[in-house]
Amino acid sequence: MEYTEFKEAIADYLSGNLTEGAVQEFEQFLEENPQHQEEFEATKLFWNGFEEEVPAPTPAMDVKFYTMLNAQEKTTEKPSVFKWIESLLLGSFPKQLAYTLAILAVGLIVGNRIDFGGEEAQRTVAEANKETEKVRSQLVLTLLDQPSANQRLQAVNEVDKLNTVTETIIKALFSTLNNDDNVNVRLSAIEALKNYTDRPIVREGLVSSIIHQSSPLVQIELADLMVVLQEKKAVKPLKELIKEKDVNTNAKQKMEESIQSII
Amino acid sequence: MLQVKAGETHKLGLLYERYKKRLFGFFYKMNKDAGLSEDLVQNVFIKILKYKHTYTEDSKFIVWLFQIARNASYDSFKKSKKYMHRDIDEVGYSISGGDDVQGAIIEREDTIILKRAIALLPPEKKELIVLSKFKELKYREVGEIIGCTEGNARLKVHRALNDLKGIFLTLEKR
């Protein structure tokens, strides 16, 4: 490589536009001709002058984007006969919310206005509560099927408001944990399931979902949970996951520590 | 992107998460205004939805994305008229007259001069270097974004860097 070629190639080298061979040639020239090092460093200084500190965008940017996206999805949704029937039967989220509130209101009015006597009133309130729970459960299941991640997150949060959780909801949460595209939704599903770890089905489900996880965040969260639960059955799937090729180093380290803590 | 084009609008969220920081960084380096840069990121994604039918597999998504980003950046310059010719004295004043005087004193002198030189570099040249610094964007992609050949893009990046050196040396002599 001649000096003129070297001089021409400095910007190409800094911008990553040289081939592997040319990079080697360039670096070799620099090594053999240290008198040009200063010139290279000066150009590098100019190039790196653009690497200033960029502040992180605020969460408001995300909120604005997802609001825009949701609005866009609603306007582009094509009305079909099936959708129309479905909306008539199930209703959209605001409708379902309205139903829930209406049932609650009916329960309260019935409880306040009509004096059925102690036992009778209690039974009515219990029935109204039962009905509310049923609607809320239905709401959770419907929201979990929505394409919008925001709505699925909302579904998982709704689970916390339920007094009794049915097996169907537990299964839906596991399906979310194992199949949802969005990491935040999967993490929320773990948070929701944490409250029911006294049930064997939940503990077993959590153990068997370890191997399905590809996100390091979810892997770490599950590994932590297994330590809290001291779940010995989790050791085997954790070891299997560690052996996989693409596992993040930090997640791997965390899982190894968790295995030690469990044993 | 092809899925978004086919009507799966919600998939745009994945693209947003993947590119939002790079886009924000691009705008911020061009205009130094975080609020405006956030608005411009939003504008880019609105435009993606509006013009999704024009996207083809022929070019990389990132090239198409930065073509839109570049237009958004120029539109905002035009609208706000923020981009005006600034001479060396004006920039010198605006930097030395900033609030962070103490920080500026501590900073090495040539770094301050370099910052002033970058501020004086015309936006179309600054943009070339900012784009070339993205790992995914080689001269070929930069050329596609700004609408010229690969060789021409290389030449323009070289010239922009030389111009920056020239401005730096002028400032240093003063």
C-alpha cells in the first residue's frame, strides 16, 4: 500500500467500508509506518467528534406512538359479517366494561333499595359479585387474544383483580407466557402467575415453560422465581436451557447461580 | 415491513422498538433538540403507515426508513426555519455564552473547537457523516438514501470530512 492509498482509505477504514483484506493491509501499513499514525489519529478524532452523548427518548414518545398505532388499527379494521356478529355477541372492550359496570351498579342498587332481610341480601350481593367475576374472567380471556400488546398487558393486570382464578385463565396465562411475541406481556404473565404458586398446576406449568423461553429477561425472571420457590424440578430444564447455543451470557450466569441456590 | 404492508399494522410496533433509538439519535445529532427529535420519530412512523404501499423488497428496510427520516428532517428545517446560515462568530458566541461555562473550561480546547466546527458544517454534510457512522449503512446504502451512486457517496463523505478539517483549522488559527 502506498501513502496516497493509505490517506484515501482512512475515511473508508473508519466508516467500515473496507473489505477484510483491505483492513489488514491498512493496519499493516500503519504498523510499518508509525510516522503516519498521527495523521490517522487526527482524522479519527474528527470522525469520533460526532459520537456525542445522545439523551434517551422519553417514555412519552412510546405512548404517542402506541396511541397512534392503536388508532390506526381501529380505522383500518375491515368490517366483516363475522366480526359484526362477534361484536354483537361479545362486544368491544368499552361495551364489556360498560356491561361490567352495569352489573355492578345493578348489584349495588339491589343491595341498597330492596330489603330482603339479612341472608337474602347477602345472597343477592354474592350473586352479583359472582356475575361480576364471570364477566371479568371473560374480559381477561378476550383481551388476551387481542393483537395489541397494550390490551394483552391490560388483560394480565385484570387477573390481579379477580378473587378466584379459574383453570381456564391459568391456562390462558401459560399460553401467553409461552407464545406471546411481546416480552413485557410475558413478564407480566409471570408476575400474575406468581400469586398462584401454591397450586401444583402453576408450579409445574412454570417449570415446563422454562425451556420455551428465548428472551434473557424472561429467563432471568423465571430463574429468580424458581429460587424463591426452591423448585428442585426446575434444575433439569434450567441446565438444558444453559446448554443451548444462543443463550445470553448474563442469563446463563444467572441461571447457573439459581441452580446452585436451589441445590 | 412486508407484513405491515400486507395489513398487519400492529407489527409496526416491532419495527418501532428496533429502530426508535437509532432514528432519535439521527435527528438529535442533526437538530440538538430532544423534543423535536421525538416528534420527528413519530412523523416517520406515521409516514411509514401512509406510504407502506410504496415499500418494495428491492431495498433494505433501513434504507427506506432513513430516506423518509431525511425528508422529515428537511421538512422540519424548512418549517421552523431553524436552519439558517450561521457564521463562525455567531457559533463561537453561542457556545461560549452557554450556561455550562465551567464544563466548557474543563473540556479540552480542541474538543471545544471540534464541536464548534461540527456545528458549522452544513447539514447535508453533517448528515452524510452521521449516516456513515451507522454500522448497517455502507457507502452503497448511504448513496441509496441520498440518491447517488456508491462512488459518489464515498466522495461526498471524504469531502465532508475534509471540510470539517478545514473549518477546524480555521477556528484553531483564530
